[in-house]
Amino acid sequence: MTSSETVTAGLSATRRAVATARRIVVKIGSSSLTTTEGGLDGRRLDTLVETLSRRAAEGSQVVLVSSGAIAAGLAPLGLGGRPGDLATQQAAASVGQQALAHAYAASFARFGLTVGQVLLTADDVVRRAHYRNARRTLRRLLNLGAVPVVNENDTVATAEIRFGDNDRLAALVAHLVEADALVLLSDVDALYDGDPRHGRARVVREIATAEDLEGISVGGTGSSGLGTGGMTSKVQAARVACSAGIPALLTSAELAEEALGEAEVGTVFGTTGPRLSARRFWLAHAASARGRLHLDAGAVSAVVRRRRSLLAAGITGMEGSFEGGDVVELIGPSGEVVARGVVAYDASELPELIGRSSHELPAEQRREVVHADDLAPLD
């Protein structure tokens, strides 16, 4: 056994999965790449690229989800801080994205690697056809040996279709490319059980289940003011990935080399669910819900535990204006979202069906309200 194998063997199963991932998505935050005064920090960007290139040279396929376009455009435009209005953010992004793409292309070229820029809006994953196109493009770039560099398309994104932070985008991309692991890099070295800036706080090294997060405050944000995603968004992104069978690691950009190696740094999140099909993942985490169906306890048990179709008899109420083929949320008796799925009826058709058994309905209305093949339980 080599020394490398000895170290890897001493890691937990989750850390070993990250260390040996053949396809890995790495997300870097704005504060780790830029400064308010000087725009892009070339030294830090080059250090990150060197680390990713080393991982690629070892045989892994790497996808980089990079923030920083807006922040990179601040200094060239003479702006003293991140603007609050959407139009100025878009203007800064149009300047900064060009600088960011050029910097990555030049830096990766030092190691003989070609970069492919992929700009996405939430619309590109909410709309099923767009989702498939993004998936196909990313996979093709990887097959051609390029390094996809993904960012939210801040230049055209509106308030209604923005991801809000690139952490969620990274989790969606990890599933799009069928990654073996997700690494989230920011200015915080790990998840703590409290705010490390105020008093004593303990590092949480591993999250195996949702219960491990109980009592942990994750509301803190970075101190730079350049990014939009705080610790809450990173934990949520990690949980989205893990629910789809993709382990995640959260740590600081300064520890990127160790995080992509075999050191026990940061916090790892173990998988909490099986690998999902592209369709089920899209239903659960990417699609926009157009309405809500309220279910009784029996229907929740059938849909979530037994993976059965939703019938009209188990519905107690509805909200929203939707059409057959739209995605809706399924709500349990306590008000929690238990699943999402594609509804087979228009909102105008359902009121007369709610609560009625199939044998009480006309033959043409006895089909499932949400078919099992179009359901994604959120347990």
C-alpha cells in the first residue's frame, strides 16, 4: 500500500469519496477572488487554478463554479462597493465577467488546459428543455477535455430569475454533470456550532444526517461584503447535493489544496439519499412550483413512504393557478412540503375532484392527480 493509499484509508468514507472523486465541482466565492479596492486578485486566482489543474493532472474532471463577476467590475467602473440596484449590478457584471473569463483562460493555459465559459440563469434550470441543454453542454465540454467555468449570468438575470447565490447553482451543476463530489470554497474554514467571531465556537467536522445540524447556528456571513451567499446558503447547497447522492465539503479557499487532497479540513456532508434521475432532481430542486396541493396523512404515507401516485381522495385543499403539466408542491397536514410533482389537471378542474374516491368519479377523471413517475418526495 502506498503512502497516499494509507492516508486515504484513514479518512472517513465521506472524505475518502471527495478525495478520490473522478468528477468534481468546485465553487469559489467572490470574497476569495476579489477585493473592493483592486478588483480581481490575480495571485489568489492563480493559486486556485494551480490547485485545480493539479487535480486534473491526477485524472479528475473539474468543473469550476465561480462567483466574482460583479465584484471584478467594481474597480474598473469606479464603484466603491457592491451596488444595491439591479441595473448597476448588471453593468458591473458586464465589465467584470470579461475580466474574469480572460483571467481564468490565461491562468489555466499555463497548465495546457482550455476553459469553456458557461453562463446560466435560473431560467436555464427551471425550464426543462433549458435544463437538458445545459446538462448536454457541460458534459460535452468535459468529454472534450475542457474545464467548464460556470457563473450566474448576472448581466441579463432579473430579480425574478436569479439564483441568489452561486452555492445553489453549484449544487445544481453538480447534479447536471453527475459529479462524484462538491467542494464549496469561501472565506470560512469550516462549519462551526456558533459564530467563531463571538466567543468560543467548535468546528463541526462531519455532518452525516439532518439531525447533526440541530442546534447549530448557520446564519453568519463573510466579512467582505462582496458576496451574496452566507453560511446558510452553503449548508443548504450541501444538503441539496447530498440528498441526490453527492457528498460535499465546505472549507476556505486558502485550504483548497488540502480540501482537494487527503487532509481532514473543513466540514464534510455525507450523502442522505440515492442518486436521482435528472428528471426527479429537476422536480425536487430546480423546477418552479406553480401551486400547492394539501394532502391528508394517508396520502403523505402513500406518496413519500410507498412511492405511490397521488389520487384525488387524498387531497384536502389546493392553492395557486396552474395547468396540467405544471410542477406543484405537495403539502402535509402540518404544513411541510413533502414532495413535488407534475400535476395532471388544471387548477379549475380539481375542486370538484378533491376528497373523492376513484369509483365516485367519471371514467375520464379517474387518472392520477400526480403520477408516481412524476413525483419527487423530499424526505
